[in-house]
Amino acid sequence: MSFFDKTKKILTPNQSESTADRYLSLLKKALLNDLNPELEARLLALAHSVLTRDPLDPRELIDMRETVWPKLIREVREKGWMIEMKERLPDGRVIPRPDLRFLSEGAHTMMGRKRLDHLHGCLETVCREGVPGDFIETGVWRGGGTIFMRGFLAAHGIADRVVWVADSFEGLPPPTLSQDAGWDFSKERAPSLAIGLAEVKQLFERYDLLDDRVRFLKGWFRDTLPTAPIAQLAVLRLDGDLYESTMDALESLYDKVAPGGYVIIDDYKALAPCEAAVEEFRKRRGIQAGMSFIDSTATFWRKP
């Protein structure tokens, strides 16, 4: 049984359980692109055929069930992985095409099913237990995680919390600290991570969830988070990848997390700089709260 399954549902008196649950279940499927994986499978098959110069049987585009693509997409969505396209050059070399990962990533979040379910469970728990504060994600890509946060508030008629969407909306900063040396995810190196503010807002609008309960913090974390007008947080979700981004978010926001609030680290075991920042911060602050893994890379703890 998952973390989310163990949580009790919270509902306003005017809602039936099925109404809120069905809406949020459908919202997850839409964010993860579980509603029409066959279309994405066809796009991936076509792109793979062009890039690798391997002929594609047109019959495969009609019936994707007999190909490897639907299974691959399901695994990616479940685990929060990514599909990276590769290209075969005329000389026979095969190279990655990071600029085309944007094409191949049909979902609106890279979180995957387990992490999205876990986030859902955290939101349920803090609201059920009355833990005060807003929700924030630092590093949002297309905004899917924060869209779900806002959808959760809408599903349960919660009007006294705000969703904060913090990102440069220009990709990750070029590494400047020694701890981030060799980990360059800047816009020039990883353009698929640089999703603009206008595109994220448009996606909120597409889900009919853009309103005054959503606040955007645009810029590098070191510039925006220290002075962000956030009084208190119930859920702090970090997805900054680098040491600098992770440390900036922890230094600026951890003290605003209410007792019983959640601190979620998306890239803890996926990226060494992120793990180093978390370990250093916890040691320096004397944080004894135990960390639990959501999957093989993401982790979290509750603030005592």
C-alpha cells in the first residue's frame, strides 16, 4: 500500500468522496499523459525512425500495442524517468539529442506516478491534521506539480492556502560553485529544461487553475526566495537539481515550514550535488528527523 493510500481523505461537507477523488485521479492521468499514451508512442516511433534512419512499418503506427513504445512510456511515467532520443550520424556514431527530449516528453510533470501519489498524500495529511501554511515547489519545469497542488485545493474547496511556483523559467543556472562542477544543466546545455513563464501560465489556464491562489516567483532562487512574501509553508518540495539551487531553497524556506510540514527532495539520490547540499544543511542545523525514500531517488522528512 502506498503512502497516499494510507492517508484518510479530507472533504468539505458539500462534496462526495467520489467527486474529489475522481477529479484528482483524472488530473494525475492528464499531468502524466496517461490518457492518450498511444499518440505519444506514435510520435516517439516516428522520431526514432527519422533519427536512427531505421525504416518504420506503417502498420506499427496503426496498432501501437505490438511495439515496445507503450510499455516504455508506462515505465517512464511510473518511475518518473525520461525518454532521451538518440541520433545515428552518417559515420555510424550514435549521439544523444538533449534538445529533442522536449519533443519526447509528453507529460506535464517529470514526477512520475509514485512521486505524484506521494505529493497527494502529503497534501491530504497536512490538511487533515491542520498543519498551517502554503504549498511551494522550487524548480517546476512545466508546472505539473504545482498544477496538482492547485487542483487539490480546488477539489477540496480550500481557500486559505496559496500555491507558490518558484523557478527561473530560463532553465538552471550555469554552475558557479565547486560542488556543482561538472553538472551543467544550463539553458545552452539542456534547453528542454528551460520552460518559460508564459508557457507555464498557459498550462495552468489549460487546466482552468490559474487564479490568485497561484503566485509565481520568477528568477534565480538566491534572488527571489530570501525576500519572497511567504509567511508559512506546510509542504516544501525542492527540485533544483544542483547544490546551489538546493541550498538556496533550504536556507531561505526551511525555517518557514510549520511543525508537521513536509520537506520533499526530488533529486536526492539522482544528483550528487543535491544530496551533498541536503546532507550539509541537515548536519549544520542538527536536523534529526528521519528521511524516508519515496522511490529510488526522491526522499522526504517531516519537520518535528
